[in-house]
Amino acid sequence: MTTTQIKTYSIILGLPLLCGAAFAVLLNTHFYVYLIYILLGFVFYLLMKLLGKESSFAFWIPLFIVALVAVGRFFLLDFYDHNGLNPFKIHPFVVAWLIAFSLTLLEDLLQRNVKFDKVVITSVLVIGVFFLVTFLFRGFSGFSMLIHNYIAPISFFLYFYYQKSKVDATKVQRIVRVLIWIAVIIGVIGILEYMVESNPLQNIYDEETPTWLDSTFRDGYRIKTIIGHPLDNGLFFLFSMMIVQLNIKSAKVKYPLLLLFAVDLLLTGSRSFFIISFLVFFYSKDMFSGGLKSLKQSSLALVLSAVIGLVTLATPLGTTFLNRVGSAGDSSEARWILLDYFTKHVFSFQMLGLGGATETITLVDQFNNPVYLENPWVILFFDVGYLILLYIFLLYLILRRVQGTFLVLVMLLALSGYNSFGVRNNANFFLFYLLAYGYVLAQEQPDARKLKEA
């Protein structure tokens, strides 16, 4: 037995003993629910070794489809700590993932199965710098947002990128297809919800009293499904359209699914997501290389888009959508006020930001009017200052190595239209899941993508 193997087995056997000691301490507190998800992390680590690391693509599905305000009802560990069992305010599946990822990373480091290049080094720098800025300015109070919005999503992409071993793309495709059909079920449920204007989880949403609840009935009913906020639903259905484009080859299956998700997007009441969805509708892997096949696919998408538009405008749903477009002035004005404020003060902010304090600060313009923080990039700038450039550089490096770059850019455009990752939600998980999926697909044709591993 080699020295590396002895170290590996010692860690695999020793860490559970250390966790057992931690369990004994936690059982004497009211934080005992963490034990369940720490154990789940160990179980998931073993499952990844047994079934392959591709199985982790299935691990995030519950996080995607269960509203954050309902997490405590489904998984005990309440995301907002309303039940007093989650003082760190971390999603239970993030707890489990970080345990599994840490064990895998430690094992790979011992076995020298880690490649160090620009992406890995920049990722470590982003996580390290964000951690230091948050700790310096906010202490432990800012860690919840840091872990949920950045560390966990980035680590998911890194999990597939840093290992020298190749990922089985066929397995990943099958798992992503399961996610697509789950999205179909939620999409059908969303249409039924809109028809009856009622949600079985409404009592949970009412009791949690989220600040967004009133907006779901303004200018017409907006679906919430099991995902919660209408904008979270909108992002989920837009994301579903993207993975359909990357996963489904048959046009007879692909376009009905795209049509279903486009209708659901309309039912969420999100004007920007619905308009952006047409970019996904027209997407083709060969769209920039021309050819008759690409022309046929674009023509089909154009015809379907025209049908969607005409049918929509001829229904009460179309009237509701037009009303929301007509009332878009206030929210658009707020975004422009923020951008104007930002451009005029861009060189007067703290170099290192405020460490995630944008959830608590209030800005006012020269007329003493509140400036609403509704742009995630501006929010991130407030949080980490000019170090935001490091995060943007990381996204640039990753974009060069994935398939479906156009779709990722569309996702970034969608995220830029509202708070998204500027507050604690799941937006960045969708982005880095899409990046990880695009990277796995790109590995199947590295010559075509001309990947640069340096």
C-alpha cells in the first residue's frame, strides 16, 4: 500500500470520527438538523464514487424546484431560519454539497488528480477574495450570501473542471433529460394554476409573508408553482428552454417543449424573460455557421414565435401582458436611476466594497429619492468593490471553454435584468449548472471548440 493510499484511507476513516464528535456536541444544541445534511453529504460523496461524478447533476434538482420560503417545510432546515434550526441560514442541500465536494477535493489532491490552470486559480482567487472582503467588513453575518451565491455554485463547476479524469457526457445527458421532464410537469401545473388562479402552497407563502407576495396578483395573476417567486419561475423556465436546446435533438420533441416553457414564462408575468426567450427559441448550434439546415430550423422557430405572439395577443392573457408592459415605466425608471447614480459615483466607492452589505444599505439621489438596487452587477460592485473585475474575468475564462456560449450570454443578460444574484436566491446555481453542462458537452468535441487548457 502506497503512502498516498494510506493518507487517503486515513482521511476517509478519520473524518467520520471527527464528525461523530461534532455530532455529539450538536445534539446538545438546537442545531441538530445540520447532522442530517452533514450525513447526506457523506452519503452523496459515497454515491458519487459508486455511480460516478455525473450523478451530481441530479443533486441540485430539489434546490431548483422548491421555493426557498418552503425549504423548511420540506427539508426541516429552514433557509431563512424562521424555525430557529438554521442560524447560518444556509440551504440544506448546500450544506450536504460542500461536505461531499470537500471530501472529493481532498481525495483528489492526495491522489494528484487536480489540474491547476487559469480557471482553477482564478476560481480560488475569487472565492478567497470574496471570503476575505466579507469577513473583514461583515464578519460571519455575510457568509450566508457568500456561500449560497458564490462558493457553492462555483464549486459545482470546478468539480467537473479541475479533475483530470473525463466526464461521461452520455450519463449527464440522461440526468439532464430527467430535469427537463420534471420541468415539463411543473410547466403543466403552472398552466393549471393560472387557469384556476390558485396555488396549493399559497398558505405557506402567506405564512412566510415574503415581500414579493403582493406583486403576484398585481396586473393579473402570476404563477408561483412550487418554485415560489414568479421571477424565480421565469428564470427556471428560461433555463429549461436552454437545456432543451442543448439536450433534445428531435425537432418534433424540442419545439413543443420550448413552446410549453415559453407559455409558462408568459404566465409568470416577466416581460423581460418572455422577450429574451425568443433568443433561445431561435438558437441553433449551427446558427452562426449558416447552411440550409440552420435556415430551416430558424424558419421553424420564427413561424412558431409568430404563432405564439398572435395567439397571445388575441387572448385575455395577451391583454394582461400588454398591461404589464404598459406599467413597466416605474421599474424601468428605478433601474435607470440606479445606473445613473452608479456612473456618477463609480470612483467614489470603497475600493474593497462593503462585504455583502447591500441587503441593508439605502441609497438616495440628489432629490432625496430612494435609489433601488435592482441590478446584480451594481450590487456586486457595492459588495466587493473593484474586485468584481476578478469575477468577470473568471466568467470570461469559463465561457471560452463551454459549448452553448450564446445561451450562457443570454442567461447573463436575463440575470442582469433584476436583482438575481444580488440577493440570496438560486440564480447563480442556474448559471453555473449551465456552464458545467456546457463544459461537459464541449469535452466531447474539443477540436471543434479549440479548448485552451493553459
